Amino acid sequence: RGGGGRLRRPTNNTRLYEVAQQAREHAERSADRLRRLQTVSESLAQATTADDVCVAFGREVREALRAAFCWVGRVQPDGMRLPLFQSTERADTALSVTWHLSPEVPSPLGDATDSGEAIFLEDRAYLFAAYPEMAGLIAASGCEAMAAAPLIVDDRIVGVLAVGYDEPQTFADTDRDFFGTLTAQGATALERARLYSDSEHAVLGQEYLISVMAHDLKNPLSVIQMNAYMLESGSPKETKRIGSIMHASERICALIDNMVDLSSLKHGTLDVTLVAEDLAQVVRDATEAILLTLETRELIFEVRCPASLPGVLCDRRRIQQVLMTLLSFTAKRAPTGSALVLIVEPASAGLVRVAICDQGKPIADEQQNDLFDPYWQPPPGHLQGMGLGLAVVNGIIRAHGGRVSVESQAGTGTVFQFFLQTVPAAAD
């Protein structure tokens, strides 16, 4: 009794210690589970295919839950259940049988999928009581406890997860919540893999469609060109008309080629092979191929290319395509009778500069970057006829490790330029 007549309650130090110890253990478990969730997330981030997700998810979940076994199965959008992946301490394997069982032989995986809810079986007595038909399989596996849950995304079941333990378990609320968090991770990863696969198939389908369209369009164009060529020896008036037909068909062929190339660039499948080439010869071939177009514009065309250029690493056909596209574009911009100059010269160590200079109207600074965007529409009356060609040109030069730059000023004209790498001395 204290001086005021009140009774003092003794402090229960043991109880306080127990509460503090429990709080500390809870915090440690939470931190440990957070680390395990992060590990699972990092592993799933590396998996792109659905099978890879199943293998990684099964392995990481088994380790995260300290289980003896883990099974992961997939469900297709049509409800078909695919082969089961199993993870044990010894190996991660794809089982040779599908995991869907007949209604006469229920299983935790099937019940979890059919009910859309998690199932927790804490010891073998629960397992035998719930699934007597599987008693022999359960006994042979040494499984003492089990948990199973569907993998759900947007109310759709995309798979199932089940884990088995070699000791009885007590699934507390926190354990069940952790299990639910893991299933959510797996479901998201499986859905991401499905979307990735769908997008790949869509890309392949789009490329195939463009390829088929290009082939089908070029067949009749070839017939038109062949017949026009055979008729060229007619009267001057007929020859002029036939020339127009030839020119129009060539433009359509170029447009088709640009569509195919742009699709390949978009999906990273453009065919570019870098080998040692004589750039002076590449330039001569390209300018000869486009000389008629330049002559019809009555331009003063000049090529400044020294005979003693170092060899460059390039794809001959693609660089010719770049040169012809840039020359064609600049020729359309250049005033009749003006100068158009192609410059090829050594630049800094290991590079050769290629520049095309015209005397056309200047290109506004804010439009220069947009030139290479295939979806950009220039203002009416500006830069007409650019089409898809410049976007393809930029993609080809990027595939060569460079980029196309533009410099344009009133009174001096516009310069398109890019750089190519020279052949290393040891490779000459």
C-alpha cells in the first residue's frame, strides 16, 4: 500500500517481454516474406514464355513457402488445361500428363480451379478425408499437407498453383494472405506471357500479310512494266506515254518496298549485312540508277568523290537505296536548273562522310526531326512527296550504327548527311 492508500500493481515483465518478442518475430517474418516476394517478382520478370513462367514460378514459390513440392498448371482461354510443371528440391520438370482429372477422381488442383477458391489441407488426415481416391498417390509422395489456389486475372482463371509439405502445417491468416499474394504474382506473370505471345504472333501475322500483299501487287506491276518496255519503240507520243507508265509503276514498286522495309524496321527484322565495300563504286551504281530522274529536273548534278576512299562497312544494296531515296527527295525540292551536289569524303578517324546538298527552300528547325517520322504529315504545300522513304533511310543508317542529320538555312539550301564506318586496318 502506497502513502496515498492505493495498491501498486506489480509490473508483469515476463508478459511485456513476450509481447515484444512476438512483435519482433512478426516484423522479422514480414520482412522475410517481403524479401521473398521481391525474389519471386525478379525471377518472373526474366520469364517471357508461359512455360518459362511456370518453371520459374514453381521454383520460387516452393522456396518462398519452404515447401517440398510445387505444381503449376496453365489454363488456356478456351478452358483447356495444359501440362503440369512440378518443382522439387531435386529438379524442375514438366510432367508428361495433363493435370485435369475426371469428375470421378477429384483433386486439389481441379477443385481449386473449378471452385475459383483456395484450398488448405493442414495434415494427411484432411487429405485422405477430402480425396480418398488419391490416398495411394498421397502416401507414395510423402505429402503431409497441401494448399492449392487458382491463378486469376480479371475474373478469368489462367492457371493453378499447388504446394505440398512433408510435415503438417498450420495455415494462419497471415500464411493464407501470403499464399494469395504469391498466386496474384503468378497470375499476372502468366497473363503477361500470354499477351507477349499474342503480340509476337500479331507481329508475325502483320509481316506475313505485308509480304503477301507486296508479292501480289508486284506481280501485275511486273507485267505492266514488261509490256510497256516492249512498246517503247513506237511513236514519240506513244513513247512519252509509255515512259509515264514506267515511271508510275516504278514509284508504286518503291512504295511497296518501303512498306515492307518499314514493317521490318518496326519489328527489328530488317535484313542488313555489313561487309567491306568500295563506297566509290556504290555511289557510281546509285547515281547511274537515278540519273534519268535527275535529268528530267534539269538539275546541275555533281558528284565529289575521291578515287582513293578507304573501304567502308556497309550493306551495298541498302546504302544504294539510301542514296537513291535522298537524291530523289532532294531533286524534287530543288528548283529547276539549280545545283545538287553529292559529297563523299573521309571524316574523322574511322569514318567517311556522305552528304547531299540542294538549293531548295529551307526546312524549318521544328520540322527537321519530324522528317523521319513515317506518321508525320507536313503542312499543306510543304515537303510534298516525302512518303515513307526518309523513315526507311533513317532506319537503314541506324542499322549501320549511325543516323541521318539535316542542316537547312535560307540562302544556302539543305544538307542531308550521314557517316559510315571504315574497314579496320586489320580487316583490309
